[in-house]
Amino acid sequence: MNSPQPASAPLVQIEDLCVTFTGGKLPVQAVSGVTLNVARGQVMALIGESGSGKSVTLRTLLRLHPERRTQMRGKVLVDGRDVLALSPRELNDYRGKTTSMIFQEPLLALDPVYPLGQQIVEAIRRHEPVSRAEAERRALALFEQVRIPSPARRLLAYPHEMSGGMRQRAMIALALACRPQVLLADEPTTALDATVQIQILLLLRELQRELGLSVIFVTHDIGAAVEVADRVAVMYGGRIVEEGSVRELIRAPRHPYTQALLGSRSHGAMVPGQRLQTISGSPPDLARLPPGCSFAERCPRASDLCRSSQPPVEAVSADHAVRCFQWQVPERAAAARLPETPSEHAVGDTHAPA
């Protein structure tokens, strides 16, 4: 059995993670050599276009991929425990108690035939030896904590009887029911309107600080990452291509893909009539990844070296790393400025190119 890590060690340690799906005609290399550390009480945002490997990385932390059709290599440690080596019984104890998840669509994640309160009570009693009365008291407190109005009445409601925003709050309450150390959030605001997005993001940030949670937040919205994250990792083609503190990465992005994502964002400083920058082409086919940099075919700075060899990870500073041969070449188009503090930002106006 693994012993808990010292307090100074990262709570989540992912090392050289590779995830391959083998159910189709060709194996799909969804995640390739991802290495990531998340400290205790830290919020890490994974950003990138759809198909970049963000959600696959996140779900690996709970081993949610079909075992027979998935090959996983590397190390995934949470509080010193090797998640990839857990037995089925250990995995059931680990899910919800040590690591929990807020899914993108709560209407699909919540059970439609049971009241919300009953689902939370069941989760609490599955992991902790408490009475039903105590579990019901905690469920009520959780609904109050996530700001659900009339919480006692809402505990008796079914998921379809709640609005999208209220369902997401109930999903957050369920994820926090057993007091996990790590909270995974898979694009939790995608299906919500802009006003509700802001409310959910502010709620998540408040709860994270109050409970001291480590959070991994998946989003395609760089603005949302600025709102909630301490660090940002940019993913493309199943790899992390840039990582750093949110301030340093936004101030001085070095990878052409990160710069393009920033440039494709609508923002208040745009000149009237100015066109948004776009990223030409499409993300790579993960079943037929090129030998070199996956972004080379879409990159305005790509060289023959980029197309033939995989770039190594290089340190830009002590708090900033990039995977690119051309990161020191001056960018051809200035990236759009993002606010340096959340108070300057209005969530919900960032859209990665399709």
C-alpha cells in the first residue's frame, strides 16, 4: 500500500502518461507523454481545442475509460497512490472519496429516476459510516453551500425538474459530498448561458479556496482559465505544448498554438471592423499522428525540422515551459491581450476555432 506523500509534494503527479484506444480499425493515441503536477490547494486549467486530449487525461485520473479497449502507460499518482494499479475494490473506494468529478452535462451524469437528495445521501453512506439522518443533514448543508434556493425542497426534486444552472450546482454538491482532496471539472459551464457561467465559475473558485481543494479544470475557454486557475497547461494533439503560471503564460505565450488561441479570442480592446484571427486547417487525426510536431501543418513558423522531429520540452523560465523548436522566433502576429486579474474579465466570450 502506498503511504501518503509529504505535504510539500504535489498532490497529483502524472508522469509520461500515454492513453491509446484500440477499439477501432486503427489505434488512437489520445494522450502522448503527458507529464503534469498539481500542488495541494492549486487550480490547474487544461485548455485546447476539442480532441486535444484534455478530457481523456482527466478521466484517466478516475479510470473511467473502458478497460478492454484502452491501453494506459505511465504513472498517475494521487496522494502517493498509483491510480493505474488500484484493484476494482480500491478504485470504488477512491472514486468520490479521494478524487471526484464535475461532469460536463449533469443531466446525463445524474440518475434520472432518483431525487437529488437521495443520490447525495447514497454517496455519503457508501464512503462513510454515518446514519441516514446525518447524511441527509449533510446533503442539506451541501445544497446551501452551493447556493441552491429552497434547498430542503430541492433535495426532493428530480434532475429534470431543475434548470441547467441548478443541475450544475447539484452536480457540484454531489462531487463534494465525500470531501475529496482532488476535484476534476470537465468543462462544467459549456452548456450554460454567459451569466450562469460566471456564477458557476465564481462558486467553484470560492469553494476551492474555502475547502483547500486541488482542482483540474478542463476548458476550451482561455477566459475561464484566467478566471479560476493558478496554472495553465495548453494541450494539442494529445500532448502538453506549453505550461506555466496563468499570469506568465498569458503575458508572454511562447508556443504558436497558444498565441493563436489568444489571438482568436474576442475582447474589448479590438478595433471596430477588425477581424478575429483564425487558425487554418484542422486538428490532427490522432490515429495518424505526424512524425514531427502535431501543430506543424497549421503553424506559420514551421520548418522542416518541425515536420520531421518531435520538439523537446524547454524551460522558458523557472515557471514556464514550452514544447517548440521555434519558441524564440518572434511571433508574426501579436496575441490578443487578456486581463491579468479575474476582475477585468467577462467570462463566456472565448471560442476556440472548430
